Amino acid sequence: MAHLSYPNETNGYRAARNALLEAEIALRAQIEAVAAQRRTLPPGGEIPQDYPFERIGDNARPELVPMSTLFGAHDTLILYSFMYGPDRNTPCSGCTHLLDSMEGAARHIGQRASLYIVAKSPIARLVAWASERGWDHLRFVSTAGNSYDADYFGDTSKLPAPMRKAHGVPDGQDWDETIYNVFRREGRKIRHFWGSEMSFVPGEAGQHHRSGDLTNALWGLLDMTPEGRSDFFPKVKYD
């Protein structure tokens, strides 16, 4: 296979780099194969209700809208559950840096699908945080007390007991969680298509769950470096 050659590289470096390149090609093929397998999923379950969400309307005031309206002109809706409930003084730093990365993609995704960020805080609080953060393209909705996060695992309230134990969720307590859920509109029916369940499977030692890595530029950039990710985890703000 033809390859590049950088200034002053050794034969040993090139042999190791070519071996790595073969692994990267295999990984690319695996990513494509998994995406293709995802697209062949059979129809998921129909949503139990047309959940009412709170968003900022055209008159710049909060309004309640059914989930079905969030699709807009598309038949695919992506909802990301953002860990910023009313019990949190500040948002989850992991979710925040992920949304920093998604902000750039949000200006493009609307050409193919509808994307909203969902959290339990009132919509005014979410919009205020988005403004402070400089998120101009991400769109937010509040659960406004509906059961969406419980039903689709944006919180821990309906996790099976073994998962609650693995996550260290104390009895009688619950918290919000990070998860993507994708929905498909079929005529008047709305079905669940896929959720990022990797958030809840056992992880490798010393790693977080990696469930959102393919939508997160930060981790991809750090994985290119000699140091890798190490034990780094982003903060909401840095000194």
C-alpha cells in the first residue's frame, strides 16, 4: 500500500505507522458496519404519549408544545438528555463540553434531521445558560415535568436494579443522566429508533462509557496525541 513519508522518519517508525494505519482502516470499516447495522434495526416501540415540552416560542415567551411538533420538516428527531436539572447549581461538565462540540454540528444537522437538547430545568434557565455559553445553534426544550426522561433513561428512575447498583444510585434517590435518543415519524405514529445505551453498560477499567465519543471532537483530538486522554476530564470553566 502506498504511504506517506515524513521528514527524517526511520524505517522502524514507518513500519509501526503502517501497522497502525491498517488498524485504523479496520476501525473505519467497523464503524461503518455498526452504523449500517443500526440502520437495519426493526421498528422500535411507539412512544407512550405525545410528550409536552416547554420551549421558547416565536414571541420569545415559553410555550408548551407536543413532541410531534419538534420534528419540524423532518421525519427524524434526535433528543439529547442534558444533565442540568433544577437540583444542579451548574450543568454537568461532561455534558457541557459535549454540547460545546455539538454546537458546531447543529448548524448543519438541520439539513437532515431535527435536533433538540432536553433537560429538566425550566426553559428560561436553559436558554440563559446557552446564551452564557455562546451556543447560538443548539435548540433547547424543557421536560416541564413530563415523564420523557424517566421513560427514555434521561434519568435513573426506571433503570433496572442491577444498573442502579452499578451506577451507585442510592435507594430512594435519582438523578439525571446523559443519553441520546432518536425517534422516527411514520405518518401519525412516532417510534423510538435508537438510544445510546452504552451509557449504562459496564465500562473498561479506567475509562468512562465512551457512548458519545463519535459526536465529540475533544476526545478524537486527544486520542491523536502522544499523551492520549489520560485522566483528563473537562470542566465547565478553567482558571
